[in-house]
Amino acid sequence: METQKGVDSYKIKILFRQPQTIRLRFTSMKKYTLLLLIVLMGNFAIAQYKPVDKGSSVKFEIKNFGMGTSGSFSGLQGDINFDKDHPEEAKFDVSIDANTINTDNSKRDTHLREDSYFDVKKYPRIHFVSTKVTKSASGILTVSGKLTIKGQTKDISFPFTAAPNNEGYLFKGSFSINRRDFGVGGSSTISDNLTIDLNITTVK
């Protein structure tokens, strides 16, 4: 009889423990579910895109002896995080290959790759990293960031547009810089100021 009482007592204890075990398991499941939702929301909050050369253009124009001279770069690389509903959270980290400079004059292009201009062997890439993106009351987007050319980094800021394009976006913008700020061209006869026009196509 005592043995049977002991078994019954053990069964009663188990029965009383089961609700607590269920509660603990339920609480743990809720925690894991909440954690998973947070991770998923973080991953999908801002989509990541890659800039590509196809469909893109990075062009510049500068005056030489009063006449306009234009050229371009390619070799786009980097990451762009952008969500049209939250543009202020966007991040741009993009570079181009300085060696790809093309002004439709091979002799001039070779000269521009040398030490006194872009020094492409020592500084192979031109790099831009955003620090802030703002949206005005009228909907104009402006990106601010740091542009590095030939080892010199300067702050720049310019308006841009972002239009859906297949699986990514087409970003357009334009800005002006002083080449001397970046140690490009020295006392050359070309103008100090040049304009850069961007048309950047991205894919996921």
C-alpha cells in the first residue's frame, strides 16, 4: 500500500509540474518568434542594390582653353541601401575605376592617368560614401557624403532622383567640384571646376 501511495504521490507532483513546463515552453516560443520577426523586419526594411555599368553613365565636363571637354568613367562597384518609403535611411557606398577614364582621345587619356592627374596606379578607384540623405517638404532628395579622389577626401552634397527600374533603381544626380581640391592637374590650363553627371543603374 505504501508503495502504491508513493507512486500516486509522484504522479500528482508530475501533474502539478506540467502546467509550469508548458508555460515555460510557451514563453520561450514567444521570445524566439519575436526575435525572428525583428530580424526579418531588419532585413527587409531597406533593400540592398548593386550599381552596374550596364545602363549607367558617369560623365564629366570641363573647359580647356574655353572649350568644353567631356569624358566618362566606368567600372562601378559598391552597395546601395535604399527604400523609397524611407529615403532618409539610405546608404550609398560606390566607387569607379579611375583607369577607365575616356575622353575619346587615347593620348590625352594616357596623360590623365599619370601622376600629375589621377595617378591611377597609386589611386585606382574614385570613391563616394554617403553620410546623410534628406527629403525636403517638396520631395527633393539630397545626399551628402565624402568623395575621395587621388587620396584626398572632401565633403559634397547634391540633389538626386530615384526611379524604379526593373528589379532596382535608376539614380540620377549632378554636382560640381574643384579639381585642385583633389590634387588633380596642378597648374594645368584646364578650368579648375568641372561638373559630374550621374546616371546609376542598380540591380539586386
